[in-house]
Amino acid sequence: MLQAGRVRAAVIALVVGATVATAAVPAATAAAAAPLPTIEHPLGFTDTFDNGRTDGWTAVTEGTAAGPAKWVARNGALQQTSNVYGGSAAPTSIAKPGTMFVAGSPRWRDYDFSVSAHTADDDAFGVVFRYTDRNNYYRFSMDRERKYRRLVAKVGGRYRTLAQSRVVGYRPGRSYRIRVVAVGADLTVLLDGATVARAHDATLPAGRFGLYTWGAPTTFDSVTASVRTDFFSIAVLPDTQYEVRDAPQVLNAQTRWLAANRADQNLAMVLHEGDVVDDLTDSRQWSNAVTGLDQLGGKIPFVVAAGNHDVQTSKDDYPRPVITAPFNALIGKLTDYHVDGRFARDDSRDTYHLFSAGGVDFLVLNLTFGAPDDVLLWAGQIADRYPARHVILLTHDYLGQNDAVRGEPGDKYLPSSYNPTLNDGTAIRDRFVLTHPNVQFAFSGHVIAPTRPGVTYSVGRLVSTNDAGRPVYQTLTNYQSMRGGQGYLRIFRVFPAQSRIDVVTYSPSLHTYLDDDDNRFSYTDVDLGRGDGAAPPVP
């Protein structure tokens, strides 16, 4: 609510640097009945704000009165708590410069974006989309005091109305689900599922989306978007045991970068390969792990594998007992950690996770270190339940630095060397990977032997065929021997239309890439299907 004295001043204020068009535009009525365009092969974007962070969002404030803007994530939502506004308060003035909070990628063109919002005030709030900069964006807002719902374009600093309804804008205290579907020049705004504004405008072809207030402290929550993109990414986070033990700021830098850059990287999933901690009896390490991993919570789907250090002590006992409580406690503390199914109730060591991106449907089978026979049997049953999904095996120990599946007799670091009930990589390959035709990828860490003389990292890759004759892409990623890892992680950029996956290695802590052939490479001719429910054909 604007203060009375400021309202009178604002009514006669000029909008500096902008030309305002105020011609009446009828509400989109006939157009509202037209079917909504769809987003083909979308990438998902989400933010619940449940972890109390706003990584990936940027505040842009145009209003100059009653500021500054105060955007804060708390109590499981995003709040803009100030009364900031600018320009004229007259209902006919369409400028209404306030404050915006934007996310997404400037490359994003077509998307279906939604957010829940409510205010106890009576001034304006809403959303912006295809935001390029403060002089170029679309904005939908509704104002109770001035009785309008309005869709405007701001192009080159000049405003024009695209659609408007002169109705009571909203009911204070009520939560509204605002949805924008922008495909090409077709722009549609819905409130609680009903179309309230529709326009055809091709002026702004791409840009970010965001939230908006003008003189109205507002609470926003549950941001979701489906975005059409040419590629998507899967991030692989290798062994973090030395980071949480000695340098937790490095893990924090990794996960903060992933959350902040999830839109620019088109991130669909983050996979942690296990050995989250170095010593499962050290509560400080688990606390550091929660702090680091929780920066992903509610922002990017992620899966955490259980490594040997997460479920076994480093004592020389043989067989080493499996201790599950600390790892399960970690998973229980992570914000919005989602599991689609478990091998054992209340146990997060062996789980499966479904996700889709770019028209490709995936099934992540997350198996504990040295998955025993009954777990492999269960994993096979889950893979068979979803024959059209591309299966990713995530497990701590599988591939070696010599590009061979691990199982060489005499290796004291094999799972079977710790406990005879555990399976080595070769057994996992023979009993699960080879025998299920939709198992297409395997990600692992654990190995600390250097790939070759002169380097300290441990990486490897292998493409082999399963029993159905289909390629399986197997990748080892581990940098923990590089003075604690130095924050390096892997980004797998998937281009479905080109049947290609490009792999890059980057350290958010050092802000550097590893550009040698071991750490920047591509998988080509990868059959990624189309996610249309049909199983990929057997070659």
C-alpha cells in the first residue's frame, strides 16, 4: 500500500526515460479459448526456496520510492518485504517501475512458467518474462486498488499495453497460481488455470523470467518451468571426503555454483558418486556435508551414492561391517531430497530416481558400494519395469583408471576385499549391466590410482556393448588426490538431436577447466531416443 502523501506526488510524476502507451486494450476473451501451445522435449526448472537460499536469482529494482527492495528466502518461500515503487500511481499509467527478481537463461525462448503468489496489500504484483535487461521484458501484473490485470511489453525503455482487464485485480491474502506460456509470438497468462491475458507479439524472442512487485510486499513460492532447449546437462560430483574433512568451503563452492548456474548450464540432475565423508564417525564431517549438499535442495534434483567411507570404517576388521545410520541420517537432513523407490524401507543406500529432460526419459539406479546379490536382483527388476527409460547406474566403485571394469584379483581396495558379501565391478557388470538392455550409462569414483604418470587425478572411460548389442558408456571421475580435489566436477552436456554428449571438467573453486583429452571429450552416436514411450531399437 502506498502512503497517501506519496500517492498524490506519484500521480503527477513523469516516467523518466520511457514513453508510456495507455490506449485501452480489451481483455483476451476469444483468444482465451484457443488451445495452449506446448513445450516440446522440455527441460525442467524449479525452486521451492525451502533451503533458504536464492542462488540463481538476481534482483533488479527500478522503483525509487519506499525502497530498497528486500528479497529474502525464509520459511519455505520467497518474500519481497519492502513497499518499493516508482512512477505514477494513476491507473492509466502502465509503467509502474517496481522491483523484479529474475532467474533462468537469456537464451531461453519458449517456456511454460508458473509461480504461486499472495499479498495482504492492494497494490501491484505479478511476473516478468523474456527479460533481457531493465529496458526489455514482458510483464503481467494485477492491482486491486486500481482494478486491473495487465500485460505490457517494455521494449527499448518504451511501454505498451498488450492486454488488459479492468476488474478487481485480486483478493488480498488469497494465493494465486500465475502461469505464463510463451511460445514464439504466442503469449498467454493464466490465473489458477483460467486464461486472463493473451497476446501475439514477437518483439522479444528470448530471455529470463521473474517475479515483480510495485508497492506491495508479496510472498512467492513453488516456481516451476518447462523450457525448450537444444541441450541439457548432468553434473557429476566426485568423492568429496577430503573436502568435508579439510576444506568444506570447496564443496560449498561446487554446490553453490551448480545452483547459481543451473539455468545457464541447463542442469537436469546432479549425481554424487559417493564417499561423501572420509570418516563416518566424525559428526563434523557429516555436518559439513549437509551444509554443502543442501545448497542444491529444492533447486536441482540430485542423487547421493553411498561410498565405502560412508558406510564402513577404515579399521582393518574383516569382514568390515556395514553401518547405515550416519548415511541415512545425512539423506534425511537434505532439503527436498526425492526418491522414487528403495530396495529397503527407510534405507537410502539403494534407491531409484526418475527424471526426464530434452525428450529423454531416464532411470537412475543408485546402488551402494559393492552392491550385494539381492540388491543387483532388485536393480534388474526395476530396470525391467521401465524398459523405455535410459538407465544410469550410479555406484561408488565400478570402473578403473585403466579404462577397465574393476575386479582384478589381489586389489585390496575392491569391495570384496572388505566384505565377501559385496560385489566388485566385474560382478556388477556381468549380473546387471550386461543383462539389461536399457542400462546405458555407468558413473563411478573411488579409485585414487593416477590415470597415467605425471598426473594425480583418477579418470577413465569405456564404451562396450551389453548382451543386446547396445553400447554402454562407463565413466570414472575422481579428483580427490589433487590436493583434496581442488573442486573439480564434471558436466555431461547432452545433445539429443545430435546423438552426442560433450564432457567438460570444471572447478568452481579455482574457476578453471581441465582441457586435456582425459578431461574434455565427447561420446558420439549415442542413441538417446525421443522419450516417446517406445523402447530404443536393438541394433
